[in-house]
Amino acid sequence: MLIQMVNILGPILAMTLIGYVMGRSSLGLETRTLSTVVILVATPALIFNTLTSLHVTPETIGRMAAAALLCLSLAGGLGLAVLLLVGGSVRSFLPPLMLPNSGNMGLPLVVLAFGSEGMQLGVAYFFVVALVQHTVGLSIYAGTLRLRALARQPLIYSVAAVLLVTWFDLPVPQILLTTTEMLGGMMIPAMLLLLGTSLASLQIADLRPALMVAVGRLLIGVLSAAIVIFVLGLSGVAAGTVFLLATMPTAIISYVFAERYQRDARQVAGSVVVSTLLTFVCLPVLVWTALEISGGGLPVSVAQE
């Protein structure tokens, strides 16, 4: 188990550290350009390639999408209750409590922990999180409903293409599979580099609210994951994947929106940093729990790597 944990956590820490060092060095990293490429190109390509080349059924996509939506709804309800109880700003701190960093940290973890099956389940979960981040999360900070933002997300068209292919069992040209495989392959390492660079640039302005949000995000993630796994009767890798993705730290996109709409951006930045560091500290326990939930072991192909 120790070797398995090292094989899972080692690459995550190494790539994040590389991004952090680059962010702190004079070389720097053009995060705006890289993040744009990841969102507009790499992520839609990964979703399309994973869910079509691995022949994921519409039922699997629907089940994981439902799990993601239910987890986010529970996290939003719990986060709102906490903020109303302590008198915190809903527009500033509900997204950090509600929206996990399922992309930068979550997907690499489920891929390393559960192999190709984790990849397909994780992608089917992640696209819902990404869409909610760029619609509901954006709307909370903007103070008005921004459903039009959905039409500008390439993710939605990628998912629509996947459903079209899977429902009608359409053949996908090899050139398209190869192209999307190559483009999608850069998403996970790029996200980890961006995570490290973001940690190097963000600062903790006020430790108390940052620590409260960080602890709240972790506890809300664990609770929402446990409820959803029980309610939907999930088991095996699906349950482990939902647990990992739901318990990830505060999403960096929350800081981006907070800064754009001037909603306590410095405090939100601090919550991202502290939440991420807290999750890194808890990663061995989180990964061990996910493995136990899934059945207590890794796929043979992953264990042999």
C-alpha cells in the first residue's frame, strides 16, 4: 500500500512543485495563455477522446453527471447554511465552499489511483463541475444569472458530441481520435503546473477566514461525497472517484471571479492557498479512503507501473 500511495501522490507533488518553482523564478510561466489553451482546447479534447475511445455508455455518463450535480448541490446548501450561521459573505465565500478543484488536482488523482476506468468516470464527473463553475459560480460573483456563459463553453459542445456518438453508435474517424488524444494529453500536466504557479503567486491576506473556508471545504466535500455515494448506491471505482473529486480543495477559478467582480479577492486567494495546502496534507488519508471505498486496491495495470 505504501508503494501504491507513493506512486499516486509522487507525480502530483512533483508536477505541482515544478509549477511552483517556475512561478517563483525569473523565468515565470504565462499562466493566462496556458489556462486559455487548457480550457478552450485541451479539456474539450480530453473529454471527447476519453468518453468516445473508451466506449463509455450514456448510462455511465449520466450516473457520474448526476453524482457531480448532487454533490455540488449539497455542497452549496451546506456552504450557504454555514455562511448564514457565521455571518459570512455569501457572494464572496459560497463558491470557495461549494466548488472543488476537481480539474487541477482531482483528475490526476483518479487517473493515478484507478487507471483508465478512473479517467473515464472522472471526466464524466468533471465536466459537470466545470460547467457549474463557469455558470453558477460566475453568476454568484456577478450578482446576476449568467446562463449565456454556458453557450461560450467549448465543454458543452464536446459533451454534446460525445452523447451523439454514444447514443447513435457513430464511428469516429481515427484522425479525430488521434488529434484529440494528443491535445487532451496535455491537460493534466498543464493543470498541475498551473496549480503550482498559482500557489506561488497567490498570498494569504487574512489567515482566519482562509482557514475557516479551507476546513469547511474539506468537511463539506467529505460529507457531500458520503451522502451521494450512499443515496446513489455507488460502489467500486465509481464510489472512489466521486469521493476524491468531491473532497478536492477550493477551485482557483473562484479567485479569478472574485478578482473580476471585486468580491474580497485577497481573502478568496488566501482560502485557495490554505485549502490546497490542507488538502495536500490530507491527501494520503483521502487517497487511502478512496481506495478502501473502491475495494481496497489498484487496477492491475496501475499497480504494476
